[in-house]
Amino acid sequence: MHNIVTKLGFDSRVVVVSPSASGGLSIPYMFDQNYRNEIVGYVPIAPVIPKAYQDEERYATLTVRTSLL
């Protein structure tokens, strides 16, 4: 996802809208320490949550604003 943000030339932070299976990409991106500062908001729409990210305690560490749909 970082490559997409870079190639599209976004100069500011992005809001990630993630429907369904795209959660397999967007959730790891959101937790990646290298790219965490690129995301200002996250809108999951019934996302697939990878096994490595199913521990709800991990989500308490995030500072990304989220709108749940």
C-alpha cells in the first residue's frame, strides 16, 4: 500500500477505505511502524482480518481515527 500512496503522489496523509478482503492488505499496513504515519483515518467495511491481527489488544495501540461501517 505504501507503493500505491507514493506512486499516486499524495503529499499528505491518507484515509484508507477497506472493504472486505482488502483488510488483508490494509490492516498490516496500518500496523507497520514504517508507514503508520501515512494514515490519518481508516474506514473498514466488513474487513477480512488476518490471523496475526486478531488480538484486540493490538488495536489499543493505534492512534488512527476510525469509522466503522
